[in-house]
Amino acid sequence: MSRFTRPLITALLAATLFLVACGGDEERVSEPKTQTADARGADLAAIKGYLLDHTERLVADTGQIRAGAEEYYELAKAADFDYGRVLDADRDEVRRLVKDAQAGFTKANPSYEEMEGVVAGVPSLAEYDVIIDAGGDASEPDSAVPFDIKTPSGRTLKQPGNFNYLIETTAYGTDPRFQAKGAEADLDDDGKVEFGESLPDADFYVAAARDFERYAKELDAAARKWQPTPADALTSLVVMTPTMSEYFAAWKNSRFIAGEAASEKAFVAASRLQDIADILGGLVLVYDNVQPLVAKADRQQARQTKQSLAQLRGFAAGLLAKEEAGRKFTAEEADTLGSQAQERAEAIAGQITQAAAKLDIELEQG
């Protein structure tokens, strides 16, 4: 279920820091430990502006999802949550609302994924990544989300999973726990239920949609209060770049490769490759705005890191383009490609960690 977990992120950063610490006695650049953009050369305002653009988008997108869920809830409530009656009386309306829910998630997902590198990589914001995109359910206590969902009927779902998972699987019907009971989701009335036909449990869906919007607003407020430092920017790059292997594993287990045999309930609205490209796009922006700082440690290496990060993004984007053009990748190819991407990503993270050490900037581990 989880898209990426904080314990694993912390472990990756700790391992990278250890390797750098054991890598030799290179002389560090002696510079004041001021964290201002002017003193360090990083354009932190641009990074924060990018983040706020996306938190505003997410607030708007989750508001639209919540409004649609409210409309669906009222439709079900008018029929006393007898979903057979709902379909008999308003099948076309239910189909419209479900399609709107799917479209709403498809729009909201990149609004978050494009900023995930900042949110998940900055310790003061990282809990929102667990809530929105990375946290598991109560069966995964080490990475479970820190919230319960209480429905209008009084039910409480303990740590049900992150909101991207909840909204996507409810809208697409891939997790039966969040689907209505007592009626089949034959939305086009052709006698069969096909992929994408969903009949959400209105009581759960409206509660999840309301809470998703609430947490999106909380993230927006926290982002506005955040005062970015060079350590934040470099930490986000070191933490979030070497996450490729888990992303590729999710891709391998998704419908885009495994088809009907997919074990992954999420990542059905868009390929996981799209998420990878979106996340790396955000990280490229972060690096572009801290490259002048990294160059103070080693100008040539700073240019090489920029090129390597751009190439990694291009690698993911190229795979996505092939998939969208009809190329069907195998599970074995996904493993191989994931290993290649992970190797590149770890090299990039190591270079940035070395630069931080030379600049006497302490990276945070969460």
C-alpha cells in the first residue's frame, strides 16, 4: 500500500552519510554556517515558491474531490444507502460522479507528486507525505498513517492508509473494503462490471474526501510557515533521489505490467512511471536552485551532478513515453530498469552528500 515509508528514507540517508564519513579525509571548505540564501548562493525562495504553487493546487483539487463526494453522499443518503435503489433511480448520475471522482484524483495526484521531493525530504514537512502519499495502514505499524477516519454514520476506520491510496482505490473500485455492499457496480448497465466501474461506500468516501482536503490545507499552512535552509534543500535531494527501486517495484506489481494479476491495488489511474518523472522533475528544480551552493564545494562535480540528475529524469520520462506509445514491459525488465535507476540515484545522492560535508552543512535524518 505505501508509496514510500519514512523509516526506509531515514535508513537511506543514514547509510549515505556513513559512506561519506568513511570515504577519506578530504579537506572541508571552511565557510560560515549561515543559512541565508545570499550567503550560501542558493535560491531558496524559488524552492518555497514552487512548493506553495503545488500546495495551493492540491487544496483546490482536494476541494473538488470533496465536493463530488458530498454530492454522491447526498444521493446515497436520499435512498437510505440502498445502492440498488440508487442505481435503479440514478445510474447515469452515479456514473458521472464516479468518473468525476476518477478525474479528480488524476488531477490531484501530480499536484502532490511534483512536490513530494520537497515535502517528504524536509523533516519538518515529512509527516504530510506519510499522511497523503506514503503511509501504510494499521497492518504496517512502523509506517502506518497517524490518523483514523470517522464516518458520518459513526464508524471509525483505524489507520486506513494514506489519502492518495484511499481516494484512488475507492474511485476505481480496486479495494473492496471501500466499496458499497448489496449492489454490483454495473454503471453502464451492460450486465458486467469492468475495470473502472466503481460503487463507493458513500459513508466512507465522503469522510475520506473531507479529511483529505483538511490535511491538504494543513500542509499548505505548514509550507507557508516553513523557512527553507540550504540543509533542507540538500537533505531533500539526498533523501528522495535514491527511492527508485521501490517505485519501480510498485510499477512492476501494478496493472501496467501485471495486468489483471496485479497485486498492487493503487497506481491504476496513471503509471508509476508518471509519478517517478513528476518526483524527479521537482528534484531537478530543487537542484537547479542550489547548484551555485554545491559549486562552492566542487564546481565541476556540481555540473556533473546536474547532468546526472537530468539524465535520470530523462530515463524515467523516456520509459513513460515508450509505455504510453504501447510498449509492454515485463516484470523482469522492470527489475532491471529499477536497479539501473537506483544505481544512478545513489551515485547522485552520494555526490550531494559529499558536497554538503565539504560545505560543513549537516544533513537532517528526520
